[in-house]
Amino acid sequence: MIKLITGQKGTGKTKILIDQINAAVKDTNGCLVCVEKGETLRRSISYKVRWVGVEQFDITGYENFYGFIAGMLAGNYDIKEIFVDGILKIGGRDYDELGMMLSKLAALTANDTTVVFTVSANNDELPESVTKYL
């Protein structure tokens, strides 16, 4: 399942994501993963969440990001939720490519894992291939 938190920079998306991550620690019986570019969230989330910085693995572009997530899921069947802050910083501002990656990821995670993304854009900027996950 895919979920999006959208809005322009400075609208509180990251704060919402941090709150969701820390709430999930209490409610989830599986593994939680947080993915971001940089280290903004690292000190704000529970130590029980596996934090991943994309620079460490040289992840750029949506195809690389999809492959990375698929590899994580293949290696750990207990991942219940993945939280991704700033997907446009990782993959770029090609909204159509973002929509294609979200579609592939939705099929991959169908019933087992929820992936939550922050997207720094207004809903009216995004194509239907992205907004269908709002």
C-alpha cells in the first residue's frame, strides 16, 4: 500500500511523517524502516526504526530507488512499514516517472507493507498516476 503526504516546502510534511513513524513503533509488530536523503529524521525517530540514508548506497533516480526497496523487502519479510522523506530529492521532479515507480511499488507491496512518502508539491501539480495514492 502506498500513502502520500503532499504539500509545498515548509508545510509540515516531515513533522507529520515523524509523528507517524513514532506512532507506528507502538502499533506495529514488524520492522519499520525510514529512508531519507540527508540526516534530518535520524535523531527525531525512535531507535527501534531502521534508518537508511540513500547517499550511503548511492541511490539516485526512481529505478534505483525501486530496486533498493525491492531488495530490502526480499531480504526481510518482516518489514511492515517504510517511511520515505523527500522522494523528489531522491528521484527527481519527473512526476510521470514518480507515478510509474509508485505503481510498481504498489504492486510489490500490495498486502504486506505500507510505504509512506513525503512529496514536496501541491496536489494540483501532480498527475493522476501520483494523486491516486493520496
